[in-house]
Amino acid sequence: MPLRPITLLGESAADAFPGGSTPDGGLALRVLPGGGPANTAVALARLGTPTRFLGRISTDPFGQLFRARLAASGVDLTGCVNTAEPSTLAVATLDEQAQATWTFYAEGTADWQWTTDELTATRTTETACLHTGSLALVRDPGGQRIEQHLAWVREDATVSIDPNVRPLLVPPADYRERLDQWCALADILRLSEEDLAVLLPGASPADACHRWHEAGARLVVVTLGERGAYAPLDGHPVTVPAPPTSVVDTVGAGDSFTAGLLHRLNQLDLLGSRLDSLTQNAVADACRFAVRVAALTCSVVGANPPSAESLR
């Protein structure tokens, strides 16, 4: 049975990595295309899911880089908005464990300026799932309009959200204020252990998942880095270990996990509804596949997710 299309809504960003000095004493930057929803779109398309990306993409050189990467991976860009506003820039510093710390240059950039008319023009009843989150969902004016759009879209599709918390750019209180509303809109909530520490300091993954299930999300998945993933369902814990990996960097690992999760749920023909028929076995199966996709992403430089062939 052919896989149903999945739509990604949100930002693309330029991920810049300091690379030493230029001959004239300047700072050299290695720039790679990134942004959470865009990374997830690339990963999904490479896995073989028909993938559509909805973003406001600048006409500046970074925007041209984003389009080239998405198109080369087979992502449908027909719903994107061309804009003269600049692209978002994220500068990463990697620590000894290859964990990234980010500095954002995001004021007045293209990603956050969605209008209601632009979003209305993107709607289709053909998609099985709409995934969004990250900064595009929390930064206004576009964030509130995306929330309204999700309430409309969920009539026909599964909704997936990844908060992808960035406390240096958006105050944690802004996420906490809106998270219950997101859970009421979402069928799937995927977040990292680091996100959890910001959103609910001191809470265990089990306690957090119970709270967000109560708020409305059918499937809540907390990724635990090298320890795998935790995704309880109907009061029963589901824990999946991560495969041994030689980590080069972790940029894009969470986005790749989300792509793997959605791709496998799509293969199991579970998307397109409220996930009422979801089982513990299906959750474990999807998470096992997702941690493999994330592990392969961690084994290379940058947000460079694997193809379907590399997983066989």
C-alpha cells in the first residue's frame, strides 16, 4: 500500500558552525541548512514518505540554500511562501560530548510572519499528518495563527508537535503557558529530555507524559539521548534503547527521530486520525525504528539524516 503524504509546517534556518579564522582575521563559518521542521521534512523524504514542506522562505542566499537542500531530498515545496524578509541564523557551539549550544539571530526574519490567508491557502485534505512545532509555533504573530490552523487541519489529519524548546530565544514561561493548548490540538507530542527539564523542572518522564496525556495528547514520546526513548501508552510504559553509536554531533537528531517515528506509523497505516487504534507494540516498533534513524544522524556531521537504503 502506498504511503500517505505527510506535511511539515515551520521554519528553515541557517545553522552556522565556527570554523576558525579567515586570512584577514575574520571568523570563518561553515553554514548548513537546518531548522527543526525543515530537518524533519528532509529526513522523512529520504526515508520514502511523500513529504510536503510549508515554510516562509527568504529570497536571500540562505533561503536559496534551504530550497536546494529540501528539493534535492525530494520534498514538495509548492506550498512555500517566497518572502523578502531575511532568513533565521542559528550559530552552534559543540561541547566535548558533541551537544550543541545555540545563539539565534531571529528578529524580523521570515519564519514567524505567517498570515491567516497564507495558511489557508496551504490546506489540503490529502495529508495523513501535519507536523509542526519549534520556534514557528511559539513566536508571534505566526505562532497563534498556526495554532488556529491546527484546529482546522485536525478534522482530516493526525497532528504532531515537537516543542523543541529554545530558552535563550523564547522565555520558558511562554512554552509552559501554551503547552496544554498544544496537547489539546496534538495527537503526538515528541520532546527531548532537555525540553522536559525546562518545561517541568524536576518531573520524571513518566509524570510528564501522564500530565500531557491528561491534557489531550494520545502519544507522548520523550527522547533520552543515548538511553533511547520513553513512550507510555494507556498507562503502560514503553521504553526503547538506542543502538551503540559513535557520536560525531547531535544536531538534527531529535528531528530525525520524529521523522522516523512518523514514517513508521505511516507504514503501519496509523496516521490520518486520532490514533485510537494505536497499540503498545506499534509504539515500540515505531520508536525502535526512530532511534535507529536518530543514531545514524548522530554519526555524521550536521543534520544529515540517512536514506531508506542505509537502514536496510
